[in-house]
Amino acid sequence: MKRGLIIGGLLAFLCIGAWGCSKGQGDSKGAEKSVAIPPVAVEATQVQARDLIEGIEVVGSLTPRFEARLKAEYSGIVTDVYVTEWVRVKKGTPLAKLDTREIEAVVQKAQAAVEVGKANLLQAEVGGHRAEREMTRAQNLKESGLITQQLLDDARTEKAASEARIAAAKAQVQAAEKDLRQAQTRLSKAVLQSPLDGVVASRNINVGDLVGEPGSQRILFQIVDNRELELTVTVPSTEMGRLRLGQPLTFIADAFPEKFFSGQVKFINPTVNEADRSVKVIAVVQNNSEILKAGLFVKGRIITGQRTGVLQIPKPALLSWDVGGKKAEVFSVQKDQALRKTIQTGSVSGDWVEVVSGLQTGEPVITRGAFNVKNGDRVKIVKLNGGK
């Protein structure tokens, strides 16, 4: 009987083990089903037909269109300085004055010379009138036979001499007047005046300084008018065929990254720089508010044209981009599956890139989360931009 119990126990143990094994196999199959890879969450944007503003990307610096750097034309000691830096001045505003005692004496001497010349001219004219009367009298007497030919010739000679003395006196007066104007001009240069409306950007002069020495290149004042600026940029020679005078140029400055400014192309250099094969372009920027300052670095775009209904995608959708070759790769989403595509690109407008071929209108392309995706992966679009 004991032997029967032992055999029954062994059978029961084997049955329990078999049941446990079958249960373990079932659990492993369920685990395999639960480990299936879920779709990758991504954001996408539909390919859109939008207006495309074509342009040429440029960078450059702003400079004042009108400015003056004043030097002294007259040598002397500075006696007065009337302005400081950063003050606004009008054209003709006195800025500084030099010692004028010496040149004032020269002016007075020149004025006296003019007066002497005028007196000599008056005396010569009186003599000329007398010679004219004597000539007339001698002719009448000769016709009456009362004087000889010799006396008539003497009268004619005296008249010619008086005319010469008058001409010499006039020339003397003219020379004296020119000397006076020259002295007066030198005297006027002793007062430095602003040649234009603007702001004193720098002042390098003080009372007691000696200025105007021969050969001196010292800049005494710099006057800047910021109401009209020039933006100088360079454009690759490959793009020069798209340039035209009058084209608008929009730009942002480092100091105002959120504000757009505009200018207009006014000058295009007729020659190409041999060093880098670029063309220099100058745009004029109206700055009546004077918010912009000379010297600011800016990034801008010369607007060359506009097209409508152009297929475009945002730049973040590009996985790789050969700008020169105009080719790029993107992930297109078709039936919840990511497919890597090569497309041909065209013009660029801000953050949007033209699609020449490879995509269709409304086709979703991944813009965010593509770094987790491989070609053929299942994806789930959690946000779709551009949808209706």
C-alpha cells in the first residue's frame, strides 16, 4: 500500500510540473506581444503652396552718408572752443576760434592798400580828363593853323600816357582788392564752422592748442549726420544678374534683433572684386528717427522678386542640405510610416525653402523628432502644422 502511495505522489508531482511548464510558455508568448515597438511621436508640417519672396542674403555695416572731418586751414593758437561732443549743430555753427591778431593786421594793411590804389586811380583819371581836353584843343588849333604838327603829336602822346596811367591804377586797385579778399578769407578760416547739420561725434581740440601746422593731419572735429545712412554689402558675382537699382533691402541690426528696417539700392559697383569675385552694393537707409547709428553690423536681404503658389517647406524639415547642389533629404510620412526622400530645392525665403521636385502639396514632412526616426519606422504625428 505504501508503494501505491509513492507512485501516486510521483504522478501528482509530474502533473503539477507539466502544468507549470505549460503556463510558463504561455506567459512568455504574452511578454513577446507586449514588447512590440510603439510608433515614434513626431511633429510634421504639410508641404504648402505659398508666396515666395526671392532675395539675396547680405551682411554689412552702416555708415553715415554725410559726415565731415574738420582740419585747421589756418595755423594758430586756439582761443575759444564753443561746443562739446554729442551736441547737435547746424550748418555754419561756430565750433572753435583761433588767435586772429596777426591776420587782422594783415587785413587792415590790405584795406589800406585798396584805399591807396583807389586814390591813385582817381588821380590818374583826373590827369586823363586834362589830357583829353588838351588833345581836343590842339586838334582845333591845328585845323586853324595856329600850332605845329609837333605840338599836336605831343598832345596825342600825353593822352595815351594818361590812359596807360589809368589802366595801371585800375590794375593796382584790383590787385589790392584780391589781397584783401585773400586776407579776409584767411581770417574767416580762423573760426571753424560746421559744414553741415549733424552731431559732434568727436572733438580733439582744447584752448591753447597749436593747430594747422604745415603737414598736420590732425582731425579737430567730426560731424556726423545720422538721418541718412549707407549700408555697404557685397554680393557674389553669380547673383549680380538679379541686381537692379531701386530694389528694396530689408535688414535687422544686432542692437534691435526684433525690428526690421528697410533701405533702397542706390549704387552698384560696375567692377567685380578680383579677390573674392564679389560686387559691392550700397543701399541708402532713411533714418529720420536716428534710432540706427553708424557702425552697426546688420544682416539683410535684397528683394529681387516675388512668385505665388510655390511649394515650400520649413528649414527644420531638412535632414541634410547641399545648398550649392540644391538637393536635400527629408522624412515624408505616408500611412504612419516615415520614408526618407531626396528632394530638389530652389530659392529660400526666411525660414522656408522652395521644393522644386520630390514632394507634393499637402504631403506631411517631419519637422521635429526626426533624430529618433529611421527609414521605414512607424510614426505618430502629434502635431501637424499647415493642416486644414
